[in-house]
Amino acid sequence: MLAIEQDPALAAALRARFAACGCITVHESDVLSFRLPKSSYKVFANIPFAITTQIVNKLTGTSSTPMDSYLVVQREAAEWFMGSPRGTLRATLLHPWFEPTIMHSFCRADFTPTPLVEVVMLRLRKRGPPLVHSRDAGRYRDFVASCFTARHPSLRSTLTTLVGRSHARSITKAVGIHARDTPTTLRPEQWPEIFARIQNADPGALAAVRGAERRLRRQQQGLEKVHRTRTLAPARASSLQLGGQHD
């Protein structure tokens, strides 16, 4: 088992605490720059809330993703990754490859100091097989990013620009989407079916949204850069534990 802790004092305390164990290696490192294992593994972590998104991106956006991740996070963040109670772009991008669920709700008294927010255990289980084939991953992500950022009053109107009125109507009817539904009113599990039906209706339609996710990421990086210049102290990653897969 590997434990990753950036704070030198806490890393030293972990080494002392588990010195007699013999099966735990403590790395004094920032998890965001730590190279993840290539072999099968699981993650259990109490992470800084300020960098939850960066850590989840690292764990789910690599070729060596964990089979399972158990992360202590703020409830609002967990619901954002789950797409509940409203759909989110992040949940929709995550859903074909990972199943996010809340495994446990903590009491605030479980922590010292007591947090001002609700805290839960978020599980990210890697799907096998995924709901979208790896060869279609880029097209799916561009399609979803385009729909969430499109300047249209409804998802049906966005689909109309891609596949025409007739196909858009039949697709939304088959998936159970109403005329005025927007991307945030859909459940994450509806999107792979919409994507598959669009590909069947008009395989070339998705060429119009090519590069949509890359453009969105560039916009987000610009906003994050502005935010960082206004932050007095950077957030630090801590207390990440990676265990080998023994199932």
C-alpha cells in the first residue's frame, strides 16, 4: 500500500505510526504530480475540498485509472459528479466510464476541526465494459460539451442543428426527452443512448462538434488562471492512499 502526503510533518508522523506494519510506503509528495500505478489498484483518500475536481480529473482522466476510488468530499461536490439533483457536464462526461455513488454520510463531529459543510464518502467505480466504446470517446465528449455550451433554448433545438428536425424529434421521443428539456434536466444515463442514436441516424453529424471539449477546456483554464492570481495560498493535496487490487 502507498500513502501520499505532501506535508513533511504529517508524512513523518505516518511513517512513525506504520513503521511496524511493513506493508505501507509513505511518499512525501503532491498527489497532483504523483505518477499513478500501472497495475490494478484502488484509492481511498481524505482530500482537500479546494482541489477535489483536480484530483478526480487525475484519477479518471488517465490510462491507468483505479478500479475503485473512495473519496471524502463535500456533499455538493459529490452530487455534482453524480448529476444530482440536476444534470451537470462533469457527471455526463464521467458516467460512461465511472459509476459515482455516495457510500456514506459523515457527522460533522467525526472531524477535527468541525467542518462547516456536509461531508460524504464518494465512490467512483470503474465500469467494465464502458457504456461508450473507447473509439467513440472523443466524439462523445465533444458532443456532450457542445450540447452543454450551445446557445439554444432546448436540447431538441440543439440536436436539430446536428441531425435535422425529423431525426431530432424521433431521437428525443425515443429517449424520453420533452421539447423544452435542457441538458441539465437530463439524467447522465440518457446521454450514451442519445449519442448512439445520433451516430445511427447520421454518422457524419458529429463532425460539426469536433474539438468542442478542447475549446471548453481552454476557456476553463483561462478562468482558473485568473482565479489562481487572486488566491493568496495554493491548496495542497494530502492523505491519498493507493492499495493494490486483490479481488
